[in-house]
Amino acid sequence: MTSSPIARAGDLAQLVGLRHKHFIVTLQEGFEFHTHRGILQHNDLIGKPWGSQVFSHMGSPFFLLQPSLADLLIDIPRNTQIIYPKDIGFILITMGIGPGSRVLEAGTGSGSMTTALAFVVAEHGQVISYEQRPEMQKLARKNLDRIGLASRVDFKLRNIQEGFDETNVDALFLDVTNPYDYIPQVRAALKPGGYFGCLVPTFNQVEELLYALRRNNFAFVEVCEILLRYYKPEPARIRPTDRMVAHTGFLIFGRRIEPSTDERAKALLDEVAAGLASPTEETE
């Protein structure tokens, strides 16, 4: 995504029309974009300031905007359920992922989480994404290529039961059906103190994962879910919208620790095992 104030050839552009119907296209000289409300010439869009109102050959109005990362994720072509922006933002912040991070992901799927990871690690970071279904990896590569982020991702086609090639990574995120079966492999790949994250949809998956994390010396474990409610932006009648983005999955986080056998460490280890110690909670 460019910082230029005007649309240029090669940029991703979002065209937002009536009733917020929107399309995301890559601008290319000499191309046309066809909609049910008419045709827009790419040449007429290139060179215009972002935020401009433009019109199709039928006179239908559109706004020319730069898509946000959330727009790109929601628009991503998919064969599977994706992780949504409301969860992704919290995941990235909680797991300390940013420019220069080296991050492992397992369960590439359609590539929504992969896209977000590649975006935030920036040019000097690295994302390694494992997937065992060739057709899903092919789709994810195509999605990352579309927005120019594929060079930041090392795609690997393999069952993670065999373990990861990498060690000492900063963070590892699992998006697989049975994450509790792979926690020893996760521990071997993470650096000491590294971040683990996972999303699962049901209580029984959370329960099994918590037992697995405890067995494999992960601490500061947290379980949460993100609920998102929008409001109608009408000053005279502000109220919640009719639909709410509620439960999409449980988020589980933890950190690889190196427990001591020193007797002086026992009290803290007991707190950690009981889930009473958390680095994100204020304690005395």
C-alpha cells in the first residue's frame, strides 16, 4: 500500500459505490473495470487523489480509496473460514509481532493471517507458513502475490507432526483443528520466552489445549474471545446496528518458560500452574 496522495498504476484501489458496495482492483494502464453499475476506465482513475468521487460510463458514483488491511482481509478469495480482523489485531499486539519479527504459522488456509503477518513484520521480518494441503497453499500464494507480500513468506508444504525446521522464532501461531497434539513441536521451535497463540472454536478444544500447554512448560496462559458491536453513525439516533460480530473463536496465548528447580521459585511456579500469574494483569 502506497503513501502517495494520488492513485498510481500498480496500486490496489477500493471503489465504494451505493449502499457501500465495494470492489478492490489493481490499477493498470489501459484496463477497464466492469460492474453492474457501469464501466470505469483505469486511466481515468490513475492520477486522481485518493478520496475522489469518480463515475462509471453510466454515471454511477464511486469513491476512490486506498483499501485498509482489514478491507483486504475481508475481500480475500477463500475456500475456508478465515481469521477476522477483530481477532487478528488483538493477536498481533498480544504476541508482540512487529517489524523485524520472525514468525511461524501453521495452517495457512486461504492466507488471511499470513497476509496480516507479512504486512506487520515488514521488509526485514520473516513469516514461515506451514500447510499440508497443496490446493490451499496455492490459493494463499496467489492471495499474497496479489498484494505484493509473497516475498516476505516462506511457504512450506508439510504435516507439522514431523516438527518445524526452524528454531528460536519469536512467535508461533497455530490455526489447526487439533493444536494440542503439536505443543511439543511448538516448544522446540520457539525461543525461550517466545509467544504462542492459537484460535479454536469450541470449549473442549480449549480444555485439551490448556492441559497440553501445562504439560509442556508454557506459562502466562490466557483465554479470551473478542466481541465486536458497531453503532449507527447517525448523530440524531445513535444505536447499535442490527447485526453483531460475536463469537468467532477462543484465543489462547502462552509463553515458553524455562522453569527452575530452585525451591525459591516454587511459589511463582504454583501461581503460574494455577493460572493466577499473568504479565498483562496488574498485581501487587
